[in-house]
Amino acid sequence: MVDFSLPAGVLIMEKNNILWKRMIFKGNKVWQAFSSDEKPVIKNGKVLIKYNTKQDYEYWVNENKVQTIASKKSDTPEDSKKAKDRNSFVKKKSDKDFTEEENMPTDAVCIYTDGASSGNPGPSGIGVFFRFGEHEKELSRYIGIATNNIAELEAIQAALMELKTTRKPVRIFTDSSYSYGVLSLNWKPRKNIELINSIKMKMRSFDDIKLIKIKGHSGYKENERADYLASMAVKSGSKLGGFNV
């Protein structure tokens, strides 16, 4: 239920009578959960947010990384310039992503990967969302204690291992700059070298494969799903089945 008598940027949802307020997290507008007495919902020093009030996915994030929209507007001119430059970069990246999708082969296997780590290193999980034509599949797996970078790489490797053919075009979407850099931009890694080389070798076995960098939490529902699967893997160690192409 939405109460239209409330100020702009505030919603009351029937579930647990949670009050959702518009806030800023990492430069993006989000909804933060507050109790009926307007105190933030906090657990282990983290607050509850979601990017869309209509979605089921919720995230626990460090409370000092969430700020009010008012405080965001009070940034210094230097901060504003940085934000403008950052938004310009994001726009260019988004335009590139759009072009990549326009040029997508019609018979491509599209894979969205993500890794999550509760601590760095800490308990970690991977999430993968596959789409091939009208067929969809999910993979959620706990991988033990690892860093976030390892989890991101493991998600890509697990996705490749699930595919039963190397002849179809494959497009892997990742929001990890690190994974994209070491696998596609020839960055020279100082760690995880064996894992990176293993993934590169596996990629060479495909006739047509490409890694595409996308911005996290930027409207890609498949990427949001992969993020959710990775987070759930950390919490429960759940594992879903394979994928046949």
C-alpha cells in the first residue's frame, strides 16, 4: 500500500509496516528501510536497502555508506565535478553496453555472472544466470572462504564449465572491472594467476566468446538476479542444477 499523503520519496509498505525512504548509496538512488518510529532497520552494523520497491531483492550494506539525498546535494563543487565526470563515464559505458547488445548474435548464450564475499576474504558464493532463447537457468553455489575477486572469477569459470558445447556464440556479462581487466584487457595480475590462466584457456576453446563489462545495479535485471544468487549462496550454501545447451 502506498500512502500518497507522505512526503515525496517516502513509501509505507504493508509488509512488516516498513517505511522506505529515498537515500543515496554509491551515487545511486536507493530505498532504505526504516521502522515505524523512523529509525533505520539495522543488523550487525548494516542497513537494509533495495533499488526498486517492487522487487523482492534486498541488500544489507554498511550504514555509513548510505546518505540522505540532502547531504548528497551539499557536496562541495569539487565533489560535484567528480560526480559529473563519473556520470559522463557511466553514460559512455552504458552507450557501449547498448551497442554490444544490439550486435548480439541471435543464437547467443547470454550469461550473467556475479560473486559475493562476506568479508574480503570471507565466506563467498557465486551466482550465474543463463539465457538461451526462451530457456533460462540459474546457478548458485557456496565456494568457501575467498576474496571478492576470486568469487567473481569463479563465477565466470563455473559458467563456462556448465556449457555443453563450444560452438554456439557466448556472451558473458560481468560488473567486475577486475575480471574484465585480467581476462579481456591483458591486465597483468599479481594474484589468482592460476585461476585466471585456467579461465583464459577454457575461453580459447569456444568458437565465439566475448566478455562484456556492465555497470552493477544499473537496470540489468539479469545482473541483479546473479547478484541475488551469489548473496544467497553465501548465506545458505545452496546449489542449483546444471544447464544444457
